[in-house]
Amino acid sequence: MAPPHRGLWAFTLLLLTTLTTLLPFTSAAPSPGCSKPATLRNGQQLTTTINGKSRQYTLRVPDNYNPSNNAPYRLIFLWHQLGGSAQKIIQGEDPNRGGVLPYYGLPPLDTNKSAIYVVPQGLNQGWGNQNGEDVSFFDNMLQTVTEGLCVDTNLVFSTGFSYGGAMSYSLACSRPSKIRAVAVISGSLLSGCSGGNEPVAYYAQHGTSDSVLNISGGRQLRDRFVRNNKCSANNGGEPQPGQGGRSTRVEYQGCAQDKPVVWVVHGGDHNPSQKDSGSNEPFAPRNTWEFFSRFK
Ligand SMILES: *[C@@H]1O[C@H](CO)[C@@H](O)[C@H](O)[C@H]1NC(C)=O
Ligand SMILES: *[C@@H]1O[C@H](CO)[C@@H](O)[C@H](O)[C@H]1NC(C)=O
């Protein structure tokens, strides 16, 4: 005789299996730092040693930080451009002269104060990632920060302009199980792509008049994740900037669950703070925040 609840068990198992398959990220993954008071603080500059080299990074933690927050925090890595610095990301530079807003303009958009930011300093002011040393630096920072602060390890993001975009791309290639989504602003293949066969949610923007890292390089990076994320290749053809100085935004169709690809093309040069005509606000921050905040 069958045990009375066998049908129910089978149903529950089926339901669980289906849910786990359909929704790879169903709930928060609180880091070790969620079960204790913070051991790291806002504005702290940290130093570590990678391959015998001293490396520095700075934290931005919301002032109302609370480790028993009902939701563990998002963690966003912000990589500077060539010749930039962590300090220039923290303070920002004039967006009307090609600079980025403080912290890539993200904190004012995070009205829930849901994110902790990590701002690393590059060797030789860049991310050459020699023998993977900048990826190792990322691994080290991720471990330290998730131990010291309450982070949802399913909500780790990376963004940057130019070399910083290249570094974000490199992490999407080599750390697809740790990085939920990237935003690559005018990037190129400068920090390598070790691995590069797994899907990662991918936002990128690029100018058709980019005189430093041409747009064909940006398209090549994008196409890797169009492929990995199993999106349909854009059958409308390569999008052009919109009329009258506006950007064009394309959301690829048919991508795997939780692995969108968004591509924004504009008519400008190598500029992280490109604006649409008639707008006073660079669009990279809002587009990036819109993309990162899709993930829960
Ligand atoms: C704030 O959190 C709520 C609830 O999770 C969410 O719906 C909303 O989009 C968040 N706002 C922003 C600006 O991210
Ligand atoms: C774009 O830049 C790459 C790398 O510098 C170069 O190999 C390629 O020829 C350039 N393509 C165009 C269309 O300028």
C-alpha cells in the first residue's frame, strides 16, 4: 500500500525542482558579515597584498548601515579609467569635461540606500591584469568585504568607464558565478577575458565617434554576451544613434532567464558622461542603476 502522502511529496519535490531550475536566484544569499556588527566602515581605505604588490581600495557604506537590515546589501565595484584613481571616482570630476560623477553617479539613484561600493586603485593607474592579478585583487576584496559587512552575494555588480569597463568585462568572463551583472561604459578588451563562456547580465554603452576605443571593440565585447546569454542576435541590424543627439537603447530579445543584454549607442566620443540632447543629466548612471536594480 502506498504511504498516504507520497503524492504530496512528489508534488512538493517537483515544485521545488521546477522553482530552482526556473529561478536560479530566488532569495538573498547573506554573507558572513550579516551575522555580526560591521568590522569595516564607511570611507575606510584598505590595503592588501596580491602577488607581492601592495593594493589599495576604499569603501562607501550607507550611513544608516545595519547588518540585520531586512535585506543584505548590494555590492558594487567601481573601476576607474586609465590615468584615473579611486580618489577621482570618490570625488567625481566635471561631467561637462568628460569626467564622471562621484561613484559613477549611482548613490543618489539608490534611494533605498541598498548598496555598498568598493573603489579600487589600479596599478599604474590602470587594469592591465597581468597574469590575472587584478582578478585576484577582486577575489581578495570580495572576500574581505563580505566577511566584514552584510552583503547579498547574489547581488554583486561591476561597472567602469574605458579601462574600468574593460576590467568589468574581464570579471564577467572570469567570475560569472560571482558577478550578477556588469555595466561596461565605452570598454574594450584591455584587461583580458579568461574563460568567457558563461552568461552574465550585460549592459554596455558606446559612442559611434569614440576616438580612443572604437565602437567595433565595444560591439565585440557585447556580442560575446549576446551569445553566452543565448539572446537572439539583433535582427533589426546594428542600431544607430537616434535623431538630434539622442542615444538609442536596444534590449536584446530571447535572452536566458535573468541574463538580459542592453546596448546603448550614442553619437559621441569617448565620454562617460554623454547626455541626450535636451537633458542636463548624463545617461550612464540612470541606465546602470536601472539595470542593476532589476536584480533582486
Ligand atoms: C527600493 O526597493 C523597492 C522594494 O524592493 C523596489 O521596488 C524599488 O525599485 C527600490 N528602489 C530603487 C530606486 O531601487
Ligand atoms: C578599432 O580598434 C581596433 C583596436 O585598436 C583596431 O584593430 C581596429 O582596426 C579598429 N577598427 C576600426 C573600424 O577603426
